[in-house]
Amino acid sequence: MTDRPCIAVDAMGGDEGLAVMLAGVARARRRFEDLHFLLVGDEAQVRAGLASHPNLSAHSEVVHAPEIVGSSEKAGQAIRRAKKTSMGIAIDLVKQGRAAAAVSAGNTGALMAMAKLSLRTMKGIDRPALAAPLPTLGDNDVVMLDLGANTECDAQNLVQFAVMGAAYARIVFDLDRPRVALLNIGSEEQKGTDEIRDAAAVLKEQSHLPLAFTGFVEGNQLARGQHDVIVCDGFAGNIALKTAEGTARFVADLLKRAFTSSVRSKVGFLISRPATELLKHHLDPNNHNGAIFLGLNGVVVKSHGSANENGIATAIGNAAKLVRADLTRRIAEDLAEFERAAA
Amino acid sequence: MTDRPCIAVDAMGGDEGLAVMLAGVARARRRFEDLHFLLVGDEAQVRAGLASHPNLSAHSEVVHAPEIVGSSEKAGQAIRRAKKTSMGIAIDLVKQGRAAAAVSAGNTGALMAMAKLSLRTMKGIDRPALAAPLPTLGDNDVVMLDLGANTECDAQNLVQFAVMGAAYARIVFDLDRPRVALLNIGSEEQKGTDEIRDAAAVLKEQSHLPLAFTGFVEGNQLARGQHDVIVCDGFAGNIALKTAEGTARFVADLLKRAFTSSVRSKVGFLISRPATELLKHHLDPNNHNGAIFLGLNGVVVKSHGSANENGIATAIGNAAKLVRADLTRRIAEDLAEFERAAA
């Protein structure tokens, strides 16, 4: 699309407030010097906040939005006043072509609904999916989808998610032929639901597409680095994602408890702090931030609600990468190829 | 049932072989001095293995089984020669009343199928479920079911799992009124599938039963210690369980990598070894071993295939606890109470 992407930012969304959001955008601007921004929110508040970020000020424009989507507001309700909210206006700027992508840390359900209504689903896609990168022991992260946008999915949805996920992995992880697996409860052919088995049968035949279907993957293999894309329905994806988050936190809490259990452990902990900091860095969700709704005519990225400055900058960096690589066009090409072969 | 329970052990099942299995049983015998055992397997091999365990020898009997169920053998195939296999004979000893429980580390699908066919499902239960304790930050473990026996479940299955899981938690965790939650992708009422919402509606009305329904729980809250029983279909349960296992291993691998990244970290690691050993102890699956098939007329416990001596002893200890507390009768009573109230 463009080499100097313009990103629309919902400056009012997220649990951390406007100041953290602006600090994150300012950090993104320092990291990626060619970006410029449309900051959507209450004009007076955004301008006041910008005072401490002269570099960002010089490369952004403020777009006034009188209203905010509540964090627990129902999507149906939020949609009715979309055009007045910072979230809805940020998405609309993408639709108008004024921005190449929109980034929000606000209410996920409302963001999905507004994005779908405003940008519409791509030709060849029945349902958009929420995709996000997760850390692994391998050379790159793994992208997982759907993470909760569609509670139940049929085989065709899963196949479409695979095609879209592979396009994402090619761009973000710089791969030629990402390894794509279906999340299942066993690796044998007869395992799982009809939907999963049917999707596997279709994906096995796609050797003409730029992806390598690697069969079924179980929950204990997600982070091993043996797959680049993991496809599932939104229920399973949400359970897996949140269980992984919860378990990582559980282990970290146990570790903390163990390290403070004696003076000796405390001393050991202090000495090995660089190691535990490395671990913290690797597990910090802010270093993997930026879920994307794949399958829309435009790039909409969802940041964690509780993302810090670094997390917001990461999400914006991901959005810019997808824009530069022309994600939407690439997905469209793969879908067309898939349909040609199927015809 | 009895204060000196007899446990039938499938001596040939599991990945670690007969020697580890016998060492595990011998350890269980040392831990629980009133237990005695029926050791099912190739008679010559079992007797040879027993030579190094005189205490176990004195409190066990060998039951010959000419065949073994293969670890990747299909359940349908295994069932046809059930009466000749160590697994099938161990279960049959429970049916005959010669043993109070059967323990196997072999093929889960075959064990489930054989147990269901031989012992039959309890009155009031449509489908048995696989349940296992998982570690938490709280005072007791949490029992989760179903972990993979039933890929898809209706609301009635989920309600029955809740009743059975609560009976288990009352016995194993020594609670009066276990807190029971349904695994879901959000805590709001409208979240999830019809099956889950319908099950929630039924469970809300069960204040006469010895359980406290606490609503929906998300994947990131499983280990927080706020619930005693977590109910889900076998697909979600399997995904959550394996994702938790995989994530714990992932974090441990990262930690290992971090601790060996410099001399300083290595020194810190050595000093704080008691702390990391504590963590290892808490996370070691062998300390939480022993999944049980709930809803059968008899106690059948599945040990991890790769359990070590300690893991096998833990699984046998759990089986003995359930036998002593008369699990099957307690579940039957709760089911009768549930049906009385529904009538």
C-alpha cells in the first residue's frame, strides 16, 4: 500500500488510560521512524497528553471523538453509536482510506463487531478470525487462530483460517511455506470432531498453496516451535490461550514463592536475576502483543487491554508490518488460488 | 467397602515397563501398609520381578495374563481380546469383587472401553468421564473432568459430571461443599455454547446438593485455587490439560536455558537449588498422578503412561482413598438426590 503507513489509534481504549496509550504510540514512532498517526479521542485530552511527546506531535493528527466504548459494553449496544466513539472512528478512517490500519486496546467484542460491519468480510471468507502470535522455543513465534471471535466453526471456516494464518506467518515470521496444524485432542486421523477431520482432509490436498499442512497438534506441543500456524475454533483457541497464560503465571508465582522461601534462595535469586529477567522478557505478553482480525478488508489490530507502553508499541509495529507487506492482498491471492484449485 | 483394600494392578501397562511398575506398587505398599494387591501380567515375568520386592511379594498374588494391550492399539481391537490381556483381567477382577479397584498405566482408550463394557455405567449416568487432580495455588488440587473420554457433551452430561466431580472432591480433598465451575470462554452469562449455558441453568438450582456452583471459569483461572471442580467436555478438557502441561514444560525449559546462559546465572541456580527443587516437586505430574473414570460401577484409575515409581504409588494411593471412602456409593446417593429434586 504505502511505505510510510498511517495508523489510526483509538487513543481512549484500554485499561491503562490515555497517557500510557500515547506513550506507547510515541515509542512506536521512535522505533519505526516512517510511521505517522491519526490519534482518535477527546480532542482536548489528546492534545494535552501530546504536550509531553513533541516527536509524536510532529507526526500525528488528532481526530476528535466525543464518546468512548465501555470495557464491558455489549457489542450490539456499542455498534449503535459507532460513529461517535474513538473506536468506531478509528476503524472508519481505515474504511475511508485515510489510515492503513486501526489499533485499539478497547473492548474486543465491540471492536470485532464494528470492524466487521464497517470494513466487511473479504471475498471468499465466511467469518473473520482473531489471530495472535504466541512465544515458542523455536526460531519464531507461532500464530494461533481463532482465539474467540467464533465459538463454533465448521470445516470450511477452519480451512479459511488456515489460509489466512499462513499468509500472516509468511509476512510476520518471514517464511516461505509456514507449517500449519489443526489443534486436536490426539494426533491420530480418527481423533476429534467431524469439523476438524473434514478440515484436515481438505488441507491435505492444498500442496499448491504456500503452506505445509502438518496434521494435528495437541495442547502440549503448542510452544515447541514445530508449527508456525495453529488453527482451531474460537472456543478451543480461547481455552488454550488463556490456559497457557494462566499456567505461565502459575509457574512464575510458584517460582516467586520458592525463591522467597529461605535466605539462601533469596541470595540465589539475586545472583541469577539476569536469568529470571530473561525469562520474564520472553514471557511478557507485551513482547507478543497485537492480535489481528484476519479476513476483513483492512487491518484492525487489538492490543491487550492492560498492555503497557512497550506492548502498545509492539502492537503498532505488528500493524505496520502487515500494512507494508500488504496482508489483505496476499490473503486475497491465496484465497483465489485455493478456489481455482477447488473449482 | 473394606478397610484393607485389594487393588488389581495391570503390571504390564505403561511405557516404563514391568520393573518400574512393580517398584511403584512396592512403594505404595510401604506407604499404605494395609493394602494388598493382585498383580496381573505374564506370570513368569512378574514373579521374576517380585524377587527384588519381598515386602510386596508377601502381600500380593500373581494373576496370569497371556497378552498385553498395545499402547497405540485401537480400543475396538483391544476389547475383542480383553479377557486375555493384563488390562482386561485387572478390570474383570473388580467386576468379580475380588479387587476393590483396578490401576493401569496402559492405553487410555482401551482402558475406558474395557471398563465401560465390563463394569457398566452407573444408574443415572449417561457417559462416564475421565477426571484428574491438577495442582493449584490454593489449599487443595482442583479436579477437572472430562479430560478426553467424551469429545462432545450435552448439558445433561455436563451436569452429571458436576455431581460426580463434587463427590470426588469431597472425598479426595476432604471438603463439605466443593466449589464447582464450568469451563467457558468468558464469565458473562451469555458466553459459550448452548450446552454450557443450559448446564449452568440447571446447576444454579442445585442448592440441595453438596456442591456450590460458582459459575463460569476461564482458562487463566484454573490454577488459582478458587474452584475445587472444573467441568467441561472432553475436547476442551483435553486441550486445557495438555496446554497447561505444555506451558509448564515450556517455562521450565526457558528457565533452564536462562540459568545456563552465564556463569553468574549458573552459580545463582546452584545456590537457589532448594527453591527450584520445590518448584519441580510441585509441578511434577507424578505428584498428581491418577486419573479416574467416574460413573462406572467400580473404581478404575489410569496412571500416566510415563509415570515413575513415585507416580505409580500416588495413583494407587488415590485409588485406595476412593475405595475406602466408597466413592461409587456416594456418587449414587448424590445422583438419587439430584433426580428426586428434579422429579
